[in-house]
Amino acid sequence: MKAVLDAAWSELLEGGYARFTMEAVAARAHTSRPVLYRRWPNRADLAIAATRHTLQQHPVNAPDTGNVRDDLIALLQQFSKNRATFVVLSFQMSEYFSETNTSLADLRKSLLQGSHSQIDVVLARGVDRGEIDPGRLTPRIRSLLPDLLRHEFLMTLKPVPNAVITEFVDNIFLPLVRPKPARAKKK
């Protein structure tokens, strides 16, 4: 099965979903179409399986450096290194979205099904250490760093430079979530 999923991933990378066919995957994997169809009823299912398989081969794990800033930077650097190809490929999937009547958000949800967000792990540690005010951590702000990273991938079609990641964390994200300093009481 690994050979088939690797072949399917290679086909997706080379031609995008528009040129992705069961025939091409079968030929690349040195198998037959009936073998593929027994496991995956259509090319959409095979494409998702190949993408999920490849994501599992390149995990991103929540670092624990002792402070939320360094954890976030290290996590985003891993994400940039290991996920840039996935983000760019997701925009070559327009035919998939049309064929399956789904969106990019649906694809992301399907691919992440059964896994937990590493950013949530880092943010929870930051809250536990008092570095993040949980009241300021709204769903939109919680997704801000991954959203900024995805945007940068899409605009440059390259991994995000470390300096840009640091700027996202220091100048945009942390000012939004840090606890407000306690005010001195008036006498």
C-alpha cells in the first residue's frame, strides 16, 4: 500500500489533481486499476489517502523550549519546512473541490481528522505558564499564526523565512495574547 500511496503522491505533485488518474497511479506503482479500485472507490479518495499518508511521514510536533515565544517560532519553522508543499498543492486542487463539492477548509478538516493541533498544544502550555491570557485567545486569534503562514506560502510559493516567522510571532501574535500588566492600585 505504501508504494501505491507514494506513487499517488508523486502523481499529485507532478500534475496536480486535474491530471491525477487511477491509470497513472497504477502504472507508476506497477499495479492495476482494479487493485486501486478495491481500496479506493475513486480518485478523490485516493488523493486524500495519499496526502494523509505523506503528512504522516512528515510530522510536525509541538516543541517545549520552556517559553511560548520560542515554542511558537520552532513550531512554525517545522511547519514551514514540512508543510509548504501541501499548502501549495492544495491550491492545485480546484477540480477536486468541484468534483467533491467541498472547500479548502473541508479538505483541511478531512486531512487533520483524528489528529490534534500542535499549535493548540503550544498555546495551552503558554496559558498554563501565564504567558498567554486565555481570555484574549479567541478562535480567530488562535488560528492567526497558521493563517499568516499559509498566506505567505501562497504568496511566495516557498517556505517562510525564519525572520518572517519571528516577525509574525513577536510583532503580530504575542502582542494580541499577552496578559495585560496589572495596574497599580491608587491609594
